[in-house]
Amino acid sequence: MCRSGTAGHYPGVAVKPSRLEDREPFVTADGSTIRELAGHPTGNAVNQSLAEATVPPGAETEEHFHRTSEEIYLFTRGMGRMRLGDQQGDVRAGDCVVIAPGTPHKLTNPGPEPLVLWCCCAPAYSHEDTVLTGG
């Protein structure tokens, strides 16, 4: 449940919770499917965003970076591989990765179940801030 205590300061902010099951999934510029709980499309946050992202079995995201957004990934289900700049490593449920602005990154899910993570961006995620690198 994500409640806002600043309804008078942000347009479109509701006091009721934003529920994951009520959010329509959409595909981001990197090819992952997300359901945003807070951010620009939902209209309830101005300076950051929070979304659940899913990388299906056998899929991967496009390598990309964000010009201004810092990201935090918190993995909640599945196992996969992450490339972050020049480094690569395995990720799994319970892992947290911080991604600095300008750092190319990519997720690969070679496993049999979806790789699910929470993604927090500050400033909020936008397609315009995402640069695909082709890597």
C-alpha cells in the first residue's frame, strides 16, 4: 500500500492507496513490462517513481542508461544476470542493486520463471530519459 500525505502539494494525489492489481502494465523503452505504483503516469508522485518490473523466462532487456535518473532495483522473484557498466553478475530474489545515472545496464533471465523486481527511479522514470545503447 502506498499512501500520500501531501494531497495539497501535488496535483492528482489521492489519499487512497495505489494497488498493484489495479495498474495496467506497459512496456518501457528497454522492453521490460512494468506496473507503476507511483510516478508520472499514475499522477501521484513528482520527484520519483516506483514500479514492479517483470522480465519473462528466456527474455532480456535492451541495454540502456538514464541521463538523469538514479535507479534502485530490488529483486523479489526469480534469478537472472545483470550487466552494470563493465561488470556482470548473477541476481536473485533479495538482491538490491543501485544504478547511477549514465551507467549502461541490462537484465537477462535465462531461468524457467519470471524475474521480478521493484524499480525506484529519482527523478521519476520517463521514456525521454532512457537511452538505448544497442549493447
